[in-house]
Amino acid sequence: MKKALLPLFVLGLAGGILGAAGNAAMAQDHAPRVREARIPFVQYGGIRDWRTDRNDSLFVQDGYRHWYQVRLMGPCTGLEFASRVRFLPSDGAGTFDRFSWINADGERCKVQSVQPIRGEPEVRNHPRPRDRS
């Protein structure tokens, strides 16, 4: 009798483990995802301002004064000290998105994500202007 129940117990245990793994995978699929953004017409003033104090991400303001966090695939040497950044669009229409590149003082860096943020970013080396009222 015991030998007959052992295979059933093993099958039940294996089924429980596989079911738990499937539920964990489904929970990851339903996690909220942040919307990827696209900034149009980069070559025609689509990007108004940019700020950074790191070498792996920067903040970009579009022509409508919306801010975005741009994460890069890896460190971009000298980005935090760059005096100029060139935004290289992903297509001929001038769209800046996760398929784009930036050029920071000659260093070409691949964009990983462009995500909208709320409000103006706090950046160490770019203080907010003082109110002169």
C-alpha cells in the first residue's frame, strides 16, 4: 500500500511546485509597467533643456516643458561634465526614444529608456534659479 502511494505523493508534490512557479510568473507579468515615452522632432527644437549629475542617466525637457528621465545602457564617460549633448534620433522623423543615442562631447552612448517624470528634477550641479521678487 505504501509503495502505491509514493508515486502519487511525488506527482502531487511536483504539481504543487510547478503551480507555484506558474503563479509567480503570472504575478510578474501583471506588475505595473512604466510607459516608455517618445519625444518628437528632436532636430527642430523638440528638446528644450537637459540636466545631469551622473554618467548613466540624464533628465531631458521637451518643447512642452515636460521632463523625462533618460537611462543609458551603460556609463557614458564624461557625461556629468559635458558642456554639450547631441541627441541622435532613432528615425528620420526625429523621434527620441529608447532606440536613440546621445553624443556627449564626442562620446556616443546608447539610450535604454525614456520615461516621463513629474515636476522638475533635482540635480546637484544644476541649482534652481533663485526667485528675484
